Amino acid sequence: MSKVLMKGNEAIAEAAIQAGCRYFFGYPITPQNEIPAYMAKRLPMVGGCFLQAESEVAAINMVYGAAGAGARVMTSSSSPGISLKQEGISYIAGAELPCLIVNIVRGGPGLGGIQPAQSDYFQAVKGGGHGDYHLIVLAPSTIQEMVDLVQEGFDIADQYRNPVMILGDGMLGQMMEPVEFKERKPRQLPPKDWATTGWKGDRPRAVINSLFIDPQVLEEHVQRIYKKYEAIKANETKVECYNCEDAEIIVSAYGTTARIVRSVIELAAKEGIKVGLIRPITLWPFPADTFSSWVERDHVKAFLTVEMSMGQMVEDVTLSVGGRKPSYFYGRTGGMVPNPFDILDEIKKIRGGNR
Amino acid sequence: MAIVFKKPESLTDNPFHYCPGCTHGIVHRLIAEVMDELNIRQDTIGVAPVGCAVFAYDYFNCDMQEAAHGRAPAVATGIKRVHPDKVVFTYQGDGDLASIGAAEIVHAANRGEKITTIFINNAIYGMTGGQMAPTTLLGQVTVTSPYGRQAETEGYPIRMSEMLATLAGVAYIERVSVHDIKHINQAKKAIRKAFEYQIAGKGFTMVEVLSTCPTNWGMTPVESLEWVKDRMIPYYPLGVKKEAE
């Protein structure tokens, strides 16, 4: 299939439809409004259902119902709206329902702003809602990758019966790039014999539930989910290493920020400074082993994490580096996007021992 | 020998956990009898609430989903949109439906979601230990209105059926009571009609059932039934609030 020029948000929506998603429940919020608008237009054409819910709280619970009924279903929102969805996300994780949740992140806290940010990292990868659980968090840095990860994300969700989050930002949602909707080799997915489809007696009665009043039973339930997480860590961790061979400084960044760091690498090379990039594509599971594999190399002098936040992913990078090399942070927040020259200055400061 | 009385097939063999004198068991049975009579058990998906009826998924012998507190109408919406040919019902108490889930029930009703809601109004939070509900009567003592509910500070008991009956998407709403045999029979007719209207695709349907909570009201079961008749019905008048053609 040839490439088409598409806005990020619309590409997400089209990718979801091509992945077989037929149900979308959402609530308006900037900067993700093109996703529901596209779905409202396209889903009826393919026999699907778009519904604008009365709130984000209702939308995520509609996702719960539809996912529990066996459908491929998604919702999208942006930071304050994702906060409202946390109750439902925790229930979805507890009831082990597959779905796709898109967060086109904007600046916070509170109402914050509407410009791109990465300040929802903690919320996305450390929990967000109550209880012991993880989302599988995918962080694309191009619109092509966003399309690929949306399609892959639905399969991952179905394979492990776990919610998957696409963590984008206002920049990725609003920019346009050429994309190709590739023919994908679908995964072998287990049948959804647990879904509530009406009980004819040909399988056990389906009950979608996250309540386990006996603490021993709840502990066993959570421990079983965490065993699943071990398989996800082993099978689904994704990371890109760029220019790390011979790099003195390894910069770590995801999403939009990783694109900027690529420019920094070129700028630095012109000045004879060797900079590499580790770009986590899955933020959970976090590619800790990749950091470990580079940290012992003699040519690597330090790590620098760059984010559009006050420093969130840097905590996972620092944990992975484990004190074996210095780990620094540089970030802009509130919707401000880091400038490549400022990042280069930080790299020079680190080299010159001025940090 | 002919069997003249038996457990409906639409109930499981699990024993109810409800307190003595609580009317949840009666309402569960009425719903199950209707499901049997309409022969819809295999095509029904129920949604359980948070509250005393949280374990309803253990009792109704059909596919079930357990919703977060107040969100059952949203969960039911998701199910019904995926399976428009199935019968979908929610079972919710007054705290669940009239307080934390007020937005969800209003908008499900207003969209005309083709679901049936069974709304248990016993004027109190049962499971959490007898707190004031939006439906608690003026002057009624609860653990969070220890001096009796005052209109100036706690507002007025909310009449959900009348409020929802103003919405265009609603096909049928009736308020019933289960305080004696005659009214139990009427309640069953209303529940049956609600399911029939859903199956006919007429729109949103709800039956509000005035119910007891002897444990948290601090009454005997018999006193509780009297209290429904003498105190609740005068404020919450029984009858059809809306019925579409």
C-alpha cells in the first residue's frame, strides 16, 4: 500500500479501524479531538459504533462493558481526561480486559495547558489507578510508528488480557507525516471464551469481575496477573539504540523528545562529540537490560535523560544505570519543547565536568 | 407428584448473603422468574452494582459483569452496543444510582439505551453500615445524619423515577413496592413489562422498587415492611411514571 499524508490523531483512528476496532467511547478534550471526530465519521461506515459519553468516567466504563462483551474497543483522551479514567482503568486491569487507551499528553498538573508534554509518565507506567497492576505502555516517536503500535497494541492487549496504553503527546497528535498502513501478520490470539455473550451452557458462565473478598483469593489473583507480567517483560520489551557504539554520552528519550535528540546527535557529531540514543519504545515494560548492557562499556562516560517534564523517566534510567555511571537529567515542561542547542549545551557541560 | 413451587432456573444454587428481612432476595427472585417466563436466560447479560447487591453476579444464572460504583449504566451501554440482540439489565441501589452514578443513569436514560434498570430504593446505604442516601427521608436518622436528615443542610430526598420520566429516551418507568403479597405481584408485572419493552426495542426502562433495610433501619423485618408502607410510599408514590406508546 502506498503512503498517505496524515495527521497523527487521524492516523491513530484509521490504524485502530484497520486493526479491527469497531467500538469507540470518548469525551472531547484537546489535543486529541481529531480521534473521536474521525471515529464518529468512519465507524458507522464499517458497521461499528461511536459513542460520545457524558464524561471520561462513563467512557472508560463503556469500554469495560464492551471489552467484557468480547469486542475490540478503545478510548482516547488527554491528561486531565486520563486522570478521570483511572478508576475504570484499575477495574479493567483487575478484571483482565483487553482494550486500547490513547493518551495524547498535554502539560499539567491540573488543567495545565494544551501544548505537548511528557509529564504523565509516572501515571502511565507506575499505576495511575489504585492497586497492584501495570498497563503495557507504548511510546511511538513517529506517526508511522504510532500506526504500527496501535495495530500491535490491540493484539498485545488480546494476547495477555491486559489494557494497553499508547502514550503520545500533543506534538505527535497534531503533526502530519506520510504513513503506510501495512499488511500485518496477525498474532495467534486465544479465543475470548471468557466474554459475556449470552450463556448457552457450552462454556462456564462468564463473569467479568475484579472483586475477590477473600484476601487469600485476591492475593492469588494478583500473583497470577504478575506472572503474566513476567511473560510480557520477556516477550514484549522494545527499545531502539541509535549511534551508541563509541558514544561518550548516551541520551535517553522517548516520543517527540527522541526526535529532537536525533538532531542533537548530528549537531554534536559536527563538533566531534559522540552521542548515542537509547529510545524506549515500551515504557512499561522498561528496557532496563538495554541500559545495563551499555553501562559497563568504557567509552560510555555518562547518561543524560531528556524529557518534556521535570524528570520522570529519569528515575527508571537511573535505577537501570544503578550508580555505575553518572545519570543526569534535562527537561522542559508545561508545554515547552526542548531546543536541540540547549540539549547540546547540557552534553558539553557534562563532558566538561560542569554538572 | 406435580411440582408447584421451585427455584427459578435463572437463579444459581448459591445461598443469598442478605440480612433477615431484607427484600433484595424477593426482587432477585422476581427478576429470575421473569427471565424464566420470557425464556431469555441464555440471552441475558446482567450488570451488578457496588453495594449490598455486589455479589448479584453469583446469584443470577446468566452471564454477568460487575461494575464500579454507580457505573452500571455505562457498563451496560458498552455491552448493549456490542450485543444489541441481547437483553441487558442493571441492578442498582440508591447510593449507586441516585448519588455516585447520577450522571450515568441520566445519560443512559436520555440516550434511550435499550436496557432495563432495577433500582432498589431503601433510603439508606446498606453495605457500608447505614449512611445517609440521596433517598433518605427528611428526619430519618442514619449514621451520617445522626440528628435526622435536615433539608437545610442535606437537601431533599430525590425522586429519581419522576426525574428520569421527563426524559424523551425513556420508554417505561414504574415505581413499585415489595412490602406485601399484592405489591410483590404488581412489582413482578412491572419488571416483566420493562424487559418486554426492552426486547421490543422501545427505549430505556426502569423499575424502582421500594425496599427494606431492617439491619440499618434498626427495625424488625415486620416493622420494616410497615415503614415502607407508612413512611416511604407517601413520599415516593407508586405507579407508572412514564409509558411510551
